[in-house]
Amino acid sequence: MEPGPPTQASPSLGTSLRPPRFILAIVVSTALVLSAPFIGFVRSWIRATFPGQFVRIVGAAIAVLAAAAIVAAILRIRHNRLLRYSALIAALGGAIWFSVVEATGNPDVDVVQRFHFVEYGVITFLFYRAWRPLRDPAILVMPILAGLLVGTADEWLQWFIPNRVGEIADILLNGIAIGCGLLFSLGADPPDRFQWTLRPGSTVRVGRLASIAILALALFVRIVHLGYDIRDQEVGMFKSRYSMSALLALADAKRTEWRIHPPPLVLQRVSREDQYMTEGVTHVQRRNELLAANEVKGAWMENLILEKYYAPVLDTPSYISRTGHRWSAEQRASVDSRAAGSDPAYVSTANPYPIVAWSSGLLWLTSVAAAAAVRIAATRVDRSSRAQSNASTTV
């Protein structure tokens, strides 16, 4: 990157952006998001076709893609070698750091996570290439915002479909991949000229995309992470995406619905996840974990939560359990006698992902205000920049 003196805004600057590059970035991003329901099919096919080789195959694909990208980038370096090599090394170092710090110890999970990291690096590179002709700080900010928007859509769809997980922490982790992708982009293909102040038009672009990203993230939080603290003297306290009255109504509705249309006994990947069932299953899993650890009181409280609010989940066979999850009368009596009564102060930690009891109205008020403030500020700065540019041209 070679910083140069600020130049006058060019009327043709907007036309210097290349639509095919935007189309490619959008098509690839859309494919990444829409592939979420089908990833499970691909993984299952690899495991069935090449038993025991899943990690090696995906790991080899990552290595080939990374090596090809690095070699291609190095071959393009003709000037500014120190800065460009430094950017490539920083990108590679960030990727290695991420793979070490975020390792779970499960090779299958870790290799998928690393492939996901590469995907977001590619998305960032494509959007960077699309905005590269702007030659100002917008080429650094816009790819980050676009990558976060793609990540938000991806995580929402993963939350929406069965057997996948979407949460805000994963969006933030995608930000690391996006940052590494941006560093790689600058090292591989820096702009021929660059000025450190936003050109007229760029400020509006950044403000517009930033406001959209704020609202998209707010919508994601509203759908995925907003809920209620359910406080009940009989079962303690637990978190749910539904209010107490809604949970009780859902229990009645699901009992009737599942008698007529029972949940599938085989996982339907291309379908909508039943979030009520998913919540119930998390309490089943927590109950069983506590009982296995001989924490009888906690297991008993989790079972009380299930019996009162998620009884249809206990009694209905599904792809998760073909026999349901209800304890036999003997097992229930045994745990009851060992638990020695309930604990109104019990706080369930069943939900593995955060649910916060925020006001939906306050969330939207804050988010809309923030998005509007960013948009208005960007417009005013852009107008001031254009006025200064016109005045300089007149003089």
C-alpha cells in the first residue's frame, strides 16, 4: 500500500467499482449461507464413503487452499515487499493462533471450524476486491461490515435448522477470520494509491452499511438471544425464549399437535427446528449429566422443570430418542427420596448458549437510534467533505 496525497473526488469514481466483483462476492456469500442445511449431508457422505478419513480429507483441503492462496499472493509481490510480506505473515499468524486457542480437542469439530475460518477469509477477500478501487479507508471497513453481515445471516440460518447451532459468539469469532482475510487481501493485492481520509461518497457507503449491520445484529439478538427468566417456587429459576404463560400454553398445544403429527424419528436436516423441543432436550441433557455426576438435587430440579413445562418432550419419541425421556416410576421415586425435597433457589444452567431477559422494545430503540446516528453522522461528514472539495476546486 502506498499512501498518497488526497486527491479531488472524481465523478467517475463510482463507475470505477466493478459490478462483476460485487456479483461474485454476493453469490459466494449467498452460497455459504444457504449451504448450512446441506453441510450435514456432505459430512455424512465423506464419513460413509471414506471411513475414518474425514479429518484428513478436510484438513488436506484446507492445506491445499491455504498453500495455493499464499503462493499466489507471494507471486504478485513486486513492490512494498516489507509491508506486504508483513501483512501475509500477520494473517497466517492470526489463523494459526485461532486454530490453537479455539481448539476443542475434538479433531472432527476443530477441522470443520478451521474450514469455516477459511470460508470467511475468502468472503472478505472477495468484498475487498470489489471495493478496492475506492482507495481510501472504506476498503478496510466495508469488507469487515460485509463479512459480519454474512456471518449474521449464516448463524441465524444455523439456529433456524435442526442439529445446527447459531449464536452471537460465533459471529464475533467470524470477525477474527474476517480480520485475517483483510490482512491477506492487503498483502496480496494492495491498492495502487491510497489516502487516509474518506473520499466523498465513501463516508455515505460506510454509514449505510454500518447501519444495516447494526440492525441485522439487533434482529439476530432479538430472535436468538432474547428471552425470559422463569422464576417458579416449585422448580427454581431457568431461562427460556418463552414467557411462563407461553411455555405452559405450548406444553398443551404440543401435546395435542404431536399426537396427530409426531416429530420425525429421523433427523430432517432441511426443515425448521422446533425450538420448544430443543429447550426441553437441553434440560433432559442437563438432568442426565447431573445424575451421572451424582448431583441428585440438581437432577431432581431439572426433572421438575421438565415435568411442569416440557412434559410433551418427555413423552414423545423423536429422532433424539425413540423412547422419549421420561423417568420410570421407580427411577423417579428413587431420585425423589435421595434429593430430599425441592430447592426453590435452584438456578438451572441447562441452556448452553446465552439467553438474556432484556426488553425487546429497549433493544430496538437503542439499535435503531444507533443505526440512525451512524447514518446521519456519515451523511453530514460526507456533505462537509463535498463542500470542502468543491470550494477547493473553485479556488
